[in-house]
Amino acid sequence: MSTTFTLIKMNIRQSLRIDRAKNKPLTIAKWLLTAVFGLAILAVFVAMYVLLNLKISFGFSVTDPSNGERLYTTIVNEFFTFTFLIFHILQFLFLLPILMKHLKIGDDREILMRMPITSRQLLVAKLTTIYILEILFAAFVLLPILIAFGVFSNFSGSHIGALYWGMIPILLIIAPIFPFLMGVLLLFPINIMSNFIKSRHKLMLGTYLVLGIGTVIVYMFALSKASFLILNKGLKDQMAENYWTVHNWASAFFYHKMFANAVLDANPLSLGAMFGSSIVLAGIALLVAIKLYKYYYNQDVSKTKTVKLASKEGVMVKPQTSYLIKEFKTIVRSSNYSFQFLVFVVIMPIVVLMCSRLAGISTLETFKSSGSNLSDLTGAQRSMMLGVSLLSFLIIMPLASSFAAIGISREGGNIYACKVLPIKYRHQVLIKMLLCFVPIVVSTIIGLGLIRIPQKIINFTIPKVSWSETLWLFYVVVSMALGLICMGMLLDLKKPVCKAVGSGEITKTNKAAGAVLLVGLIFAMLSSTPLLLQQILPRLPLKIIIAGLTTAFAGTMFALLWFFCEKLFARVEAG
Amino acid sequence: MLKVRNLVKIYPGAKRIAANNISFDIEGGEICAFLGMNGAGKSTTIKSITGIIPFNRGQVLLNGYDIQQDPLGAKSQFGFVPDNYKLYEKLTGNELVNYTADIYKIDSATRKERIGRLAEMFKLTKAMNQQIGSYSHGMKQKICLISTLIHNPSVWMLDEPMVGLDPQSIRAVKDYMVEHAKSGKVVFFSSHALDTVAGLCDRAIIIGAGKKLGDVKIADVNKQEGGLERHFLDLVNKADAEYQAFLRQLEHEEQELAAKHGKAKASAMMAKRAQDMALGKISND
């Protein structure tokens, strides 16, 4: 028992990166900062949730299609059903890599196999660790929602009993069962597929792109549809009109509906149904996990899959071009890097298009209600639309630019190989920079092209941005991207993380990427907010100010990188 | 071909000099070993010579090219196999070697002939189209060796090259070293395998505690009683005793300074003194 407990302790410490030997005040400060940041995000999330919750609590009348009777109802139950469904999807996405790491490709497995530990102890320790992490995740996401619901329901007059509060810990414990089952079930086909597929990196890249783009399109489409409907007809009418569709969909997810019933009814019957069905699912999940683990455990751990790639005759190319090709190949063949490198660049034009549609819809609604026509579009309203386009570009662009901030760290132990090459350090840095910059430029051009195309939405044409505004947007986005890329590379050159093992580790431990994201997002807010609020702010030459600021930022960062890269690169060591 | 003059290297913030006034010349046709205990400064010296890390004083000339004044010219002259042989694991062996060939501007016909010959020599022909990530320890070492030889460098530098290789591959490396030296080029490698050095090299440079302790002709020491091993251990043991006394003296001085100025300031003063010594501002005798 003590061995299993030691293993669980070790696994949790490893997973949460708790290291007692390190600088204690710094570690505490990091945890505090993470906690504050997490709480800030949660506060916004809960506030939005409470607002939505208050809105959907209002009742409305609907006709039951089966018997034609009028019913007075709300969509709170359906709302909670979808909340649990979304939570389970999020938890599944969080769980899958953890499951893969612990059950399939655990780094520690080979070491542990040499020790006097039975596979049963190891499996119990691993499953317990995974489950504890999942409960923590559930607590982080669900607890604020459940507390907020309890507190605000009391305010709004509904009585929330002691059973509701007592049920919360049980709910947090059983909530991870469903995603856990889905996760272990999915690992089987993943394993089978990976044995057949020759080029895994292409599969991973394709999956990431499809998932990333698909999620964005579905989300943005749903958002624009909902905004359009709400703006046009009002929330209450919409809820009444679409009630049965939403109700039927929610009923289809019967397991999640059981959770919603348990939360809203909080009676022993609904709790029993939720608990009983969860125990059955837990039993199935455990059986599958044991089977899966035994399968992996019995495989030869030292066996590595041989990946053969097509050979090409060695045609001579220029050193710089060869360096560029090498960089590109090492990026796209790593699932982690290719995700960071390509996904954000690909989704940027889609996000920009969808956001401009949303802005267009809300502008149209203003015009419809005021009885004006589109030719009366005021400067301030144009400015608002421009602000939305800029904001949508500047929110995604730093995510893509942050990839440059691991350009040097990516080399890891290979940094020696870069340093002995007869290619100037400055050229190597510029190649790495261009590799990140060019796709962003292309993506920006595509995004601008998409928002230049007039879009017809139900008899109205959304006003497109003018040519001068398009050029201005291009200049601001591209120069800001250049500035952020140079900044990321400078920070990475100053303190690269060459000792990290694996692409995921580098991404996690490199602070330069975080700094790029922070600066990019602050600039996004600072530059787009005045444009969005120009109607109530004093008139200022905002476009000139924003373009001036980005020019100064990009110019400074590029100059600093140009002058200091040789010196900084010379100091870099693999450690 | 390789000239090292008064090389001094101290790491930023360190209290002792890692490579202290090291000088030697190696002419074409020689196989020269670089010997020393762990932490003696071998890797620091090799990294300084290859331009991987900057050094504080001195000069390194590779075929007449100064590594500090003309780094690109100097880097074109050598091939370097590091001790960690980290590689781009997502590339195939062929891709890595062709990439290196492009960097050194080797034409298609020459590279094809060299890749074929070297892959055959190191028994890696079948694995050349596999990703390096799937290679074994020894195979990674071999592909690293091949990629450094693709441009037939004037100076072939290797940091502990035999570690992890199978006997057949060790033989192949030794044979290639001899062949490379016979063609009038330099082979310079660090090693702990004294028997290999005694049987293979023309010369050995021995360092300890960052200082050059000796530069011996292998043929001469092999004639002496105990051979290279005896000679090496005598030199390093003597140097180690002196170095331990030096460290005790430094510790004593730091304690005295700490009593006067506090621990943190004393530590900073000691580091500053070492840095000044390395830069030649004060004598380092």
C-alpha cells in the first residue's frame, strides 16, 4: 500500500511540477500568479454565466406539439445539460494527452519496470493520479458555476436546499467518469491507426488543422447565428420559437441530462439515477483501462517504430535555402510545433471574417431600428467595424507570432550544430524569423481579402472596409507581427531553454512566448478599444497614432534584433 | 593547420578559469589526442576552438583562418563531432547529410559518392532513409560522424567519439582517422581511452585544471615504463594536488573577505578577480 501511495505522490508531484529543491519564494510567487490569473479568467467566466443564467431563468409559453397544450417553461434544464456536455468535451480534451502519457508512452514506465513494483501497483497509482488531476480540473471549472448557480438561485427566489450543496462534492468526483471512458475507448483506435499509418506527423497535422478550423467555424457560426436571431427578434421570442429543438437535442444527451436533473431537482431519485449510471460507466472504463494497460505493458518498451521516408537525390541548394528547408521539415514533422506554427495562421482569416460578419450584423440592426440606410453610415460606426476587424486580427496574430519565441530553444542540444555552421548567426536568426513572418503575412492578406468581399445577409449587404482601411489594417497587423516576432526571438536568444526535453516541454518552459502573447494582447486591447468607442471619445487621429506606435515598436524590435543577434547567439549554450 | 595561442576562457560569474593560457599547434597528417580528467577543461577548449563559445583571450587559427576574426572561413575548415551528438530527430539520415552538404556547398556528384562510401563504411546504408529519431545510440553517433565528414574537412575534431560505438564501428572510425591523416589532414579528438590513444595517435596533449600539462609524442612515451597511462597519471595527479591546494587557498581568501565584507560581496569579489585574471588585467600566476 505504501509503495502505491509513494508512486501516487511522485506522479502528482511530477504532473503538477512541485519541486521542493527549487527556489521556494519564486515557486510560491509563480503559483500565486497562476492562481490570480486563473481566478481572473474564472471571474469573467462566472460573471458571463450568471448573466446568461439570469436571462434564461425567465419563463415563456410554448405549445406542446404532442397534445397541443400550452406550457409555461424555462430552458434552464437544457442549459445545464449543454453545460455538462461542454464540460465533458473540455475534460476529454484535457484528459486524452494525460491518458496517452500515463497509459501508453509514459517516460517513467521503463524505469519503474526495473524496480520491485508490480504492474497492478503501477496501474492503481497511475489511474489514481489521472483521476485526482481530473477531479481538480472538474473543481476548477464546475465549482464556480455550481456555487454561482446556488447563490443566485436563492437571490431569484428558488429555494436551494442542503441536498444541493451536499451533492456538489459527489458531482465533482463522478463528473470525470464519462470523459475517462471516452478517452480509454479512443486510445484503442488511435493505437491501431498509428500502427498502419506511415507518416504520423501528417496525420497529426491534418487532425489538428481539421479540429482547429472546424471548432472555430462551428463556434463563430453559432455565435453569429445567435447574435443575428437575438438582435432581430429578442431573446424571449427566440427561446419560445426554438424551445422544442433545443429540448429534443438536450434529451438526446440523456447522461448529461441526468446531471442537469440532479443539479436542478436535487432529489434522491435523480441523484440515484446519476450515481447508478456513473458507477456502471466507471466499471466499463476501469475494465477497458486495465485491458489497455496490460496490452501496452506487455509490449516491448524498447521497440521503436521505424519511419521510412522517400529518398531524393541530393540536389545541391544554397546553404540558406537548405537551412530554411531543414527548419520547415523539423517543424512540420513535430505535432506540437506544427500545431503552433500552422493552426493559428490558418484560422486567422476565418476568425476575422466571422468577427466582421458579427460586427456587420450589429451595425445593420442599429440601422434597421433607426430607419436609416447604409449610405448614412457615420464615421464612428465605420470606425467601430474597423476596430472589430483589427481586434480579431490582433487577438489571433500574437498566438501565431509567439512561435518565433521558441526559435532558438527549439534547437535544444542541436544548438552546437548551428554554431559550427559556416552561416552567419544573423542569417540563421533571419531565416527563423522569416519562416514565422511570411505565413502571417499571407494569412493577413487572405483575411483582408475575405473581409473586402461584400457579404449579403438576408437582404442586407454588410458594408466592406475601404481600400485605404484595408491597407491600414495590413500595415498595422504586419508591422505588429514583425515587432512581436523580433521581440520573441530577442527574448529567446537572451535566455533559451535548450535543456528541455521534447517539443511540449520547450513550449511550456519558455517564457518568451508568454511575453509575446501578453504584449500582443495588451496592444490589441489598447489599439482597438479607442476605435470601438470613437463615438463617445474625443476625436483623435487614431489611425495615425496606432500606425505610428506599431512602426515604432516594430522598428525598435527589428533594430535590436539586428544589432544584438550576433552577440546574443554567440553566448547561447546547450548547457 | 590548427594553431591555438594562449587561449583563455572563463565562464561569466565563475571563480576559476576554465581554460588557462592553452597553446599548441597541430600540423597536417597528425592524429592528436586531447587528454584530461573529467572537468579538466577539454570540452571548454574544444568548444572555444570551434567557436561554439566565445573565449576571453588568445587566438585560434584553422588553416590560417582566425575563428574570431573570420568565423565563417574558419568554420568551413573543420568538421566537429560533439560528445552529446544531438541530432535533428525528425530528419532522415539522408536529409541530415544532404543538409550538411548544402551548407558546405558540396556538389551533387561528390556528395553522392561520399554518402555512399561513408554509409557503407559505417554500415548505415539501409537506415539512411529512416528518421533519426528511430536510430539506436550507436547509429546516431555514426550519422553524426558521416555528416561531419561529408565536406572532407581539413581538421576533424571529435569530442569523445568512441563512446557508445560497437567494436566494428570503433574499428571503422579508427581506420577513417588514419586515412584522413594520411591525406594530409588533422585529426584531433578528446578521449579517456588511453589504450586507443596509445595505439592510434601520433601525439597527445594533456590538460588538467584548465592548464596544459604536457604535449607528448606517443612513440616516445610508449617506450617508457608504464607507457602513456603512467605518464598521464603522473602528470594529472601532480597537477591535481597543486590544484586542490590552490582551491583551499581560494577558499581561505574568500573566508577572510567574507569576514570583512559579508558572504555575498566576498563571492562577487573573488569572481571579479578571476574574471580580471582571465582578461589579463591582473597576473594569473
